[in-house]
Amino acid sequence: MAEANIPRSPRLTKANRDTYVKKVLDDMLWHKSALMAALRSRGKIKTNKGGQGHAITWRPAYRYPVSEAGSANPTSITFQRKNFWKEATLPWRHRRNGFSNTAFENIVNRGSARFYNLQQEDLKLATKGFVDDIKRDLYTDGNSSTNNLMGLCSWTGNTGSVTTSTPVLAPNDTYAGLSTALGNYDGGWSSTDPAWPIGYENAGGGYCFWSPMGIDVASTYWGGSSLDCWFENWQRILNFSVTFMEALHDERIDMFLVTPTYMNDLRNSMIGLQTVEVTRDSALVKLGHETIRYMGKEIASESYVHAAEDVKGFGLCFDHLELWCATKNLVETKRDEDITTLEELTALYSFLQLVTWTPGCQVYFEEATTPGTHA
């Protein structure tokens, strides 16, 4: 006697798959990644950007027209014809994974609930893998591989201290096709002492417009003792970052991201003191992140911050940082069938790029020299 036909369970439609992936992203990505949560809360995740072309291109201004002072009487005006822009370009990056369900698996897991749970669990695991990879990619050095996102470590290359009179590292990297080296495109430094960035009034034009501020947390600048380390000096380091970012670029650092070890040192260094406070109400806290507030800036930790071996943290200005996605959703799904193997195939994919519009408006912390040991 022929076996009775087994009724097929309803398949997950694309709309259902995308809705479920979005739910998993809400549970895993925003709540597990402080950087992604910060980008989302500030409206810095931009979707549907595929119409921008095969690459992301923009024109940052590296200098500005100079105005002339004069008396109240009419004078001649100089009409300047200069190029005030450079062209920066980043390629799109593709991330994908997928899973399959065989015809046999679908049959033995018949019934609406069981079939749905089978695909649901596979989809959840695939999405979790996607989430973990994106979290790590946000900090990678995109110059090291043609497949990596241009993460935050893509502009942290340097040649060591500018001079012994400052704790700042001399930028030496390429980002979006432009050099981060000081004075590479315009301007100069009218004095060598005090050095960049302390002698900020000496900077001319676009001297450091594309140059991020790398700070050596173990520099002798902080005291020149065996105690020079993050534990002892983190307040001085953050004060330095905020002060000279505002002096050089008139920009405000929104948030500090450090390694879990640095966050632990920060907390331990403040035992019994009241200089910092636990943030009680912010967009990051509402998304499940515990942060500390210092000078009005939130400090959070993330395990992938140390994607570059010596980089231990960042001071980020979100006016100059966005995550671009070419598609409608951060992660899209697509389904097909392989008739030769009787498999149902489900793919997850994303075309995206992390864009630092102006690296010169960002800060990073590095142990460029061997740190001391705290008391």
C-alpha cells in the first residue's frame, strides 16, 4: 500500500526570515556590541546606499579660503581659484554565510511547529555567526586584507612618538586612498617646540586634517616613572584627548571605547573615589550596555577593541563615523532549492562598509612603549 502523502509544513517566507533575522540582530548585535549600539542610537547606520555606485566616494575639504581684513573703505577683493578638496574612496565589502535543510530533515521534522523550529534554530545560529563577524570587523585593519571592512584600525598606523615632549604618535597610514601623515597635503608647523598637537596654534591650513591622534598611554610625558600606564594615568589621557581634539578641529569626542582589561583597570583605580559615575540614563544603557561617565563622556568596553595588537581603545566623534549598508536591511536573506541534492538552501548576506569620514577627528590609544606597573 502506498504511503500516504505527508503534508508539508509552511515554509518561512522571505518576509518572515527577514523579520526573524531582525529580531535576532536586535537581541544579539545592538545588545552585545557597544559600538553598533552607539552607531544605531545616533542614527549612524545608513541602509539602502547601493545607489552610490561600485565604491563609496566623498570629497573632504582639507583647507579653506582665507579672508582678508581691511578698513571700511572699499578695497579690491582677491578671487581665489584653488582646490580645497581631496577625493576619498572606499570599496564595498561583502559578508555572507548560509545553511541547508535536506528533504529528509524536512520530512522527519514534519508538522508546522517542528519544521519551523528546525529552520528557526539554523537561522538563529547563522545570524549569530554573522553578528560575531561584524562585531570583529568593525575594529580590523582593512588595509591588511582586500576582504576586510575598513575598521577602526585601518587608520592607526604610525612611526612612533612625534617627539619626547608629547605623548602623541606620528601618523603614517593610508585611509580611503589618502595619507594620514602630518602636513602631507597642506600647512606646516611653524615651531618644533611645543610639538603637535600641544602647539596647536602653530598648525597651518590642513596640516592634520586626515591625521588621527594616537596617544601612547605609557609615554614618559605622563610622569616619566615606572608607573606610566593606563591604570595610573587614564584621567590625564582622556583629558588630553578631549582638550586637543577641540583645539585642533573644534570637534567633541562623544564616547570612549576601551578593552575589557582597561575598563577593569579604570574601575579598580577609582575604588573609594567619586570622580566617575555609572551612567544611569543613555541610549547605550537602554540597549543593555553598562557604561561609566567621565567629563560628560561615556566610557564602554568591547572585547574586539584590540583587533590591532597594540591598540587598546578609541575616542570617537560620531559626526565623522557611519556604517553604510547597500541593501534595505543590515542583513538580507535569500532562499533556493537544489534539485540534484534535494536541499533547501538559505543564504544570509550583506554589502557594507564602515566609513570614517575624517580620520583626523578620531583618537586611539596605544601601548607604543612598554607600560609601567601600577602601584
